[in-house]
Amino acid sequence: MKVLITTDWYAPTINGVVTSVLNLQRELAALGHDVRILTLSDSPRSYQEGNVTRIGAVSAGKIYPGARLRTAPARRLLQDLEDWSPDIIHTQCEFSTFLMARRISAATGAPIVHTYHTVYEDYTHYFSPSRRWGKKAVAAFSRWIIERTSAVIAPTAKVRALLEDYHVDRPIFVVPTGIDLRQYTGISDSVYLKALRNKLGIPENNFILLYVGRLAEEKNVDELLRRTAELHRDDVTLLLVGDGPYRRQLMQQVQELGLTQQVIFAGMVPPSQVADYYRLGDLFVSASNSETQGLTYIEALASGLPALCRQDPCLTGVIRNGMNGWQFHTSEDFQEDLERFLGNQDLREQMSRAAAENARSFSAEVFSAHVAQVYAHVLGQIDRLYPAA
């Protein structure tokens, strides 16, 4: 079938939505589907490059981090997509490209399937002084978007419950986003990893607690800093991979907590090198509650890296306490689980094997096959889908 995927973010931008889109695009094409992408340009210029159409846009980062807004009408490029006549349109974002998707849908009759990637109520501090008002606005906005689709995909049961709480009236299918496991499996280059460790200035015998993601307020990285300070261990390094608007505050907190020798800001890392950082770590850590699924958790597990993360419904079936990591509730939980992990080499090796094994169920191939089933269901080609996650 002809599938048009629309997204406000696309390569070379690095985030969970882009990862999901790239994996879906590649695997749907491998299944024999004709896939095109409609996204925003990194400049006011619109153009087409292969099967990717980019519409001119400008930054709207003050509204939402990394957001861009369409500026160019690009009527000819949109007409080309209408003439191509997709069978289904899969929207990934709720702003500029969603509005263009509606136009193409109206012109061609192609139904829209929407993936709800972002828990916007966790980002209300960017646009609302009141969390209560912000949540109501998010619920109303989400209903408005989903009412204009035929079905919605939720990456986790947590997101499905959220949408049900918003009283959306469209079918909701839970389809966990998959990753390309090949990037994170395989034999590590010990010589290269040692050189990388030295380049970062990490002592040879230190345990590495690894965080990969945006340095933003809603990610609660400041809690990881506090937990690291409470350990009172000089043989533990917290390695932060990523960047974002909260970096300056976090660096100040590192100074205040006396962690300048234990916390390393690696900054942004090219996607092709992220797997090396996972392999460098001993334990993946996160205190975020703002994830819809958290692809970095799955990437870590696929790399054989156990995880210690704040308890969250999106991690149900992903991080299994005592098997491939732990979900902590309190600072005491964090401390006890970490000390248990660091003090037992057999446990570390056992959890590493379990982590890699558990990640297999989140492959990009499984993900794309399930999404294709949702398409077929919406188009009336099949009646029954795979069992809901």
C-alpha cells in the first residue's frame, strides 16, 4: 500500500519521534509498501529530496522545545502528494504537518492514523503558569486532533489510559515503538571503548551510571545528581549523554553538590556513536516520569545494559525488578538497588544477559508488522489484530 508518514521532526534531528519514524519507514519499505515522508524544512525553503518532502518552516522553540512552524504554502509539493494518492496517512505530530495531512486526506479520501508520542501535560511549564489549566488545554487539544483521525496508536498502555482519561472517541491500539536491534547488539571493541573512556576522563576502575536523553526540566536529571551525591562513593561516575535547555542549571547543581569529579557532560552524540556509550556504561539510570515509552530504555537493554529507573507505567513489561533492572520509588530504593548491583558481579552479568534477551520483543520488525496490521484494520482489510500489549 501507499503510506504517507507526516512528522514535524525528521533526520538529522535526534529524538524519539525521529527514531520511530525512521525505523517504521525502513521496515514498511522492507515489507513492500511504498512509503513517503512529509516533514518540515530546517529553513524557509521547501523542496523534495527522494521520497522526502520538506516544507519551509521557522523555529518555534519558545512554544515547545525544538518545535518548528510551517511558513511556506508549498502548494505544488502538496499537490504532488495528492496526485500520488496515498492509501493511508500516518501522522506523528500534532502541529504543522498534521494540518497538511488533513488537507491531503480531504483531497484523496485516505484515512489518518495518528501516533500519540508526547505526554504534553508534562510540558505545561513551557506554555502555562497553571498545571491544572494546562492539563485541561492539553486534553481538549488532544481530543480535537484525534477526532480528525480514524484511529490512534499509543506506544504504551500508559498512553492509552491517558487518552481514555481525555475521553477520546476513536479506536486506540497499543503498539510499542521498535528499535533497530542490530545497532545495539554485537561484540564491543574493547580497545575503542577504553580510548573513549580515557577521552571522557573516567577513571579506569569506576562504575559508570549512564543517562541518555534531553537535559530538560521534565526529565528530572537533577534527581540523578542528588542520588549520586547521596552515594558518597568516589568509584562511581554519572555520565550524561545529550543536551538541552536545562544543562546550565544542572552544571550549577553539580558544582553545589561537589560532584565535579563524578559527573561528566558528554553533550550531543551522533546517532551512529550512541551504541558505544551504552556499551561503555554499567547501568542505565533515569528519574523521568514524562516518557510515553522511553526508547532509550529499550536501547540500553538491547545493549545488555540493565536499568535503574523511576517507577512509571510506561515501563511495565520493560524493566522487570530483579531481572533486567529495577524501578525505584524512593531515594532509599535507588540506593539499595544500586549498592546491590555494584556489589555483585554475578548479578551484573546475569542482568546484562536478561536485558538483551528482553529487548528482542521490541524489534523494529515486530513494530512495523503491527503498525501495518493497524493500517489494514482501518482500511477494512482485516477484522482482527494481534493481541493488545
